Amino acid sequence: MIRTVLSLALLSALPLAHAAPDLSTVAERSGFRNTGRYDEVIKLCAAFQKAYPKAVRCFEFGRTPEGRPMLALAVSKSGALTAAQAKKKNVPVLMVQGGIHAGEIDGKDAGFLALRHALDGKAASGTLDKQVLLFVPVFNVDGHERFGKWNRPNQRGPVEMGWRVTAQNYNLNRDYVKADAPEMQAMLALVNTWDPLAYIDLHVTNGAKFQPDVSIQVEPVHGGDEALKVAGTALRENVMADLRKQGSDPKHFYISFAKTDDPTSGFVDEMSTPRFSTGYFQLRNRFAMLVETHSWKDYPTRVKITYNTIVSLMDQVAQHGAAWRKLALAADGRSAAMAGREFPLSYRTTEKTQTIDFAGYEYTRTQSDVSGGVWTKYDETKPQLWRVPLRDEVVPDRLVTAPTGGYLVPAAQAPLVAPKLRQHGVTFKVLGAAPGKVDVEAFRADATKLSPQSVEGRQAMALEGSWQAEAREVGQGALFVPIAQPKARLVMTMLEPQGADSLAAWGLFNVSFERKEYMEEYVAEEVAREQLQDPQVAAAFRAKLENDPAFAKSPRARLEFFARRHASWDERYNLYPVYRTARVF
């Protein structure tokens, strides 16, 4: 710990080209015991621009619900300090985001230090000539200002830190697709404008006590465009190699036990769903890296590791960014040609297991007289090598075939869907005239399941059913979302109803799966007797009684058998209000 504090102190004390002591942070001046409040970010953002006017631009990209400015710094010596300039000059953009969980604030302090050293040529020398570093010190600004000493009880330092969620109680790292939080809407607008080649999400873990100090997870690696998976793997391995040279022990999987609080259960790697940054950006054919320093390392150690990671990333983008950007643009073209091809809506980790050596500590697990459960106690004075299982083979799970034309959203649903498409920069068209009856595929749910409690303010919905050919009336004002666009993977993720983070799964269309009209039971009894005059209906009813015991025991289900065959039955009940189409409008 002392060596780490000294090494950071030496880094901090490197001479500033502009001799500007106000560019140091509260963290540096306190020996990395403390972190500053958000007013420090506001001051530093302006001060960096003033000290390096040709290389830094400080700008606001949004406002929080409590009225605070969301700030970013565009940093480059390439002459590109705006998104338009970066695009015109073909300069790759590396976006580094700190404080999405504002108690996990390593990225803010490490980022300012790395930024200053890179500008002065003391680290990542020459890299700013070949890229734009887009730095967001704190994403969850309101959460950052909910300051307290015990906001992260299982984390060592800083003395005080911010809060995990926003002032509206949103967890921003569950919000990338549904984008309910104003902060996420501002972030997506920033991403749409700058189109970063790589998006770096800086965190601190929760979890047990052990020796490895950081995990580095990258996508595309498990999923996404095949060529980008090769580059994503190279990015991950190169950064991990750099960190090993600095004395770290990085892992390529999230270092949290497969079974909570049980070291013998080992670890499971997985493909994150698109509510998370690493699951989201591969759908845009861009790289995402999740950096998780280990919460039980002290704050100086964690900041140093995060600093090393940022410097490594700048080196990687300087060396490979131009080539990787070409790969990403080529992947855009392949996505735009996805019509009729299979697409994985979800992934799963197989049961294939390897045994790995993992540097832990001696521990005991005893019955607790307080909780009544098992109490795990670690002895950090006694290092111990664990032999534990690791499952890290990830494969596609649910596959769907992309429509050959795209998706049609009826006019009644357009006010719900259009804002979400705009937030993600998805291309769509509002139909100025009614095409009338259109041959489409329509999804009808055979079963629906609501989450027992709200998730991030939404009543989540799981749907079982299938797409079937139908002719549906489509009116003026409907939306056509073409599959032939670079964000085709994101389009399918949002609009295929059985995706884990689809708009349907997040409850946007729950009202479509609520029954609104009913037939009184005494009326249904009469209707049943009329329908039983039809031999085919009578035979089907008898077969259902004989083969479905639950049906036979349910008076309600038996009467509904006939109600569904009556002209009064609502044919829109359980109809997903988005259609697939082979036509291009």
C-alpha cells in the first residue's frame, strides 16, 4: 500500500508543462485518501481548456434532474476537437466514462491524472496526435453529490464517495436500451454525435476478498460481428498484457463467484445483455470495455490500476485505431445486409468447465449465530492458491431470422416507439400515406409473464409465442424501420419481442397483453350450446376435455374455449403491436 501511494505521488508530482497546480485533484493532494466533489470537475474542465486551448475543449452535453451540468472533455492534438472534425479527419474516438456508479469513482481521479500526463507527454506519449480522447469524468452526477462515508461499505476508500444510482433512483448501467433516465438520454445523444470507436466503462467490483486486482471484459468478443470479435479479443489481451507489466493480475471475466459467498463455486463468464454497456455497444458495431478494479484494494491502488488501463487504451488506439475503425465501418456494411440472416437475441454460457489457479486467501465458513446462515471470513495475511472451476464458453442461444424488409409500427404505437428510435440514432420513416392491407408477420403471445415487482421502474414482461403470416391494416403515420441500416442489430434487439432487453420486455407494450372486453358467464353458457351444434367444434371440445386435465377442471377455461370462437372476441388481445415485413416502404 505504501509503495502504491508513493508511486502515485511521484506520478502526480511530475512537472506540469504549464506549471498549473490547479490541474491537480483533491485525490492527489490528499495522497489518494479523498476524492473531490463535483464542483472540482467543473473547475478542472474549464482549467484544462484554459491551460491547453489547442488540445482541450470542455463542454456540457446534458443536465441532470437536479439541474447539474453533465460535462465532457474532448482532448486531441490532431486538430479535431469536435465530432464533425473527428469524422472529417477520420480520427478514431476513444470515450472514457467514469462514475456511472458514482461511489465507484476511480475513473474520475485516474482520468484527470492520465489526461494531464498525456497532454504533457509524460505518459501515452504521442497518442493524442492519432485520436480524440472523449472523457466524461462523472456520468451519474446527482448520485456523485449524494456524498457519504459509508455509501460503499464493502470498498476501501476513498473516505467519502457518491451513491450508486441517480436522484431518480435509476441504475444507469441497466438503462442503455430503454433509456428512461435523462442522463442516459444525454449520453446516447453524445454517443450518436461522436460515434466513439471504443466506449470504456470504469467501475469497482463488489464481492469477496482475493488477490487479483482488476477484470477487463470486452465486446465484441463473445458476440457481435465476427471480424470485430477478433479485434475485440486483441484489444482485451493487449490491455491485460500491459497491466501485467505494471504488476497487476487482470482477469478476462467478472471476478464474482458463481454462487454468492462460496469460493469453491468458481467463476462464470457471460455475454452481458444490452442493458449493460458491453452488451449494448457491440450492437452498434463498436467496442466496449468494462473495467472493474477490485473493491478491497485501497483507493491509491485502484486509481493507479485505472490510470494504467487508460494509458494502455490510449496506446492501443494510437497503434490500431485507424485499422479498427475501418473494421467497424465494414461491420456497419455487413449489418446493413442482415436481411434474411440469423441473429442471436441471447447468449448462454455452456457447462464446459476448466479448473484454474486463482490467488485467494485462507478462509473459513462457519454457521452464524446471528444470521443463521453461513459466515465466510477471509484472512488477508495468509495468501492461498485456490483451484476453482471456470466456465467461459459462451454461445448463441435464441436465434431469430432478420426480416427482409424491416418492421412496421402502427400509428397508434408510433408516439411510444419513435422517441426510443431517435434516442439510439436508428433510422426510420413515418408513412405519409396509408398502405392499407399489408402482408406481414405478426407475433401473438401464447403466454405472458410479468415480473413480480418492478425492475428499474418497469414491470418487465416475458412473452412466449411465434410469428405468423397475416394481412394487417396499416394506416398513415405508421413507422417503417428498415433492416438495411448499420444499426440493424440494435433494431432487432429493440423490436424482437422475445429479446431480454427489447422494448416489449421492458414493458412498453404491456397494455396490449391486457384483456379489456369480456363475455358474461351466463351469456357464454348460451354461446357454448349454440357452437356445440357444429360437429367440428364439439369434437375439438371433447378432445380438449380428454387431453387437458387442467382445462377440464376449469369452468372459466372451458367457457373461454367458446368465447374465443365468438365474433366478439378481441383479435388484438395478445397481439404484439409491431409487425415484421418483407416490403420496403
